[in-house]
Amino acid sequence: MILDIFFPNRCIACSRIIEADLLACSLCMEQIHFTHTGYFEDSFMKQKCRLLFPVENAFALMNFEKENASRQIIHDLKYRSRKNIGKILANWTTERLDFQNEKPDLLVPVPLHPKKLKERGYNQLHLFTESLSAFYSIPFDHEAVKRNYYSKAQALKDKQHRLETKNTFSVIKEISNKHVLLIDDVFTTGNTLATIAWEILKSGNNKVSVLVMAVDL
């Protein structure tokens, strides 16, 4: 409580003092553009995925836009050691995502290379995935997929380098006859998810769906 006095929680976008369990003030929450597209709908992201790999369903929580709170949220989650943001985003997701009677069998987040994991200290997707797992009662596996090569942050790569994802990932655990929900932070070109999806599809009689925190339009 003393820490709350000297270091109060502030809105991620405008720095107003807010309650300890919130991420943004009410005014800035109104500026976050949630996608409002259902998991089963033929969304923009689902159409993009279909150009790259056979996808069952797809869901994006927010639109990823310049000069918008959604971009600041993802940035702080990944680069400012605010991993608890993952739990807040999971709560926002559970308010909007209904699997109905077609829950996936397994949640698999995009992995970091061990060197990157050591540098950052955490995978920004783990708490998000674990929170979704607990809410929906779906198992997760952080180690089912391995990233084979260390690379600089995706945001720092040019478009050509973003396309160079061949052999970047390997499935190192047996996955067969499963509907796997792949989880990532931002959908841009979709090549990272496509590379992992094809590895999972090749490893057994599997199906793949996609869930991301934000989609870059």
C-alpha cells in the first residue's frame, strides 16, 4: 500500500493515476480498437492465414495501430518487463472469445530462442497463455515447439527478412490428432505462425487455429 502511494499505477497511454489492477483509464480504454470479430467468423486475419496455411479459426483481440494504446500495450509487455499485462489481455480476451462447443485441444505459444528468453527474462506469451488455459480448461505446452535460430526483434527487421522464416521452428514433442491453438502477440505478415502451423500439421493428423493479441491492418 505504501508503494501505491509513492509509485501509483498509471494509465499506459496518458499516465493518469488509475486503480492498481487496471491497465488504462476509461478515456484511453475507449481509444483501444477491439476487433469485435468472432473466432468462427471469416475475418480479415482468417483470410490472410488461409493464403499461407489451412487454418480452422482465428481470433485477434485488438487492432494494432500507430499512435494507439494497443501498440503501447504490446511494447510495454515485450520490452518494459511488464509481463503482468499478459494476464490483463487474457481477461479482455475471455470477455470476448467464445469457443462454444469447439474448444481446441492444446494451447501453444510462439517460442523465443533460449538466448532471447535469457535476455528478456520471460516469454511475453506465457502468462497470457496460462491465464487462458486456466479460464477455458485447455492444456498448454510452452515447450512443444522450438525456435531454432536466434534473431533480432521482429519489429526491427525489414520486410524481406521477415519472410525468411524457413526452418526457423521445429516441433519437438509428439502432437497428433489435436486441434492446436497457436498464440502470438501481433499478426503482421503471418509468416511466423505459418511456419509453425505447417510443422504442426506435418507432425500428425492435426488441425490449427490462431489467436493473437493484436492484428496489424
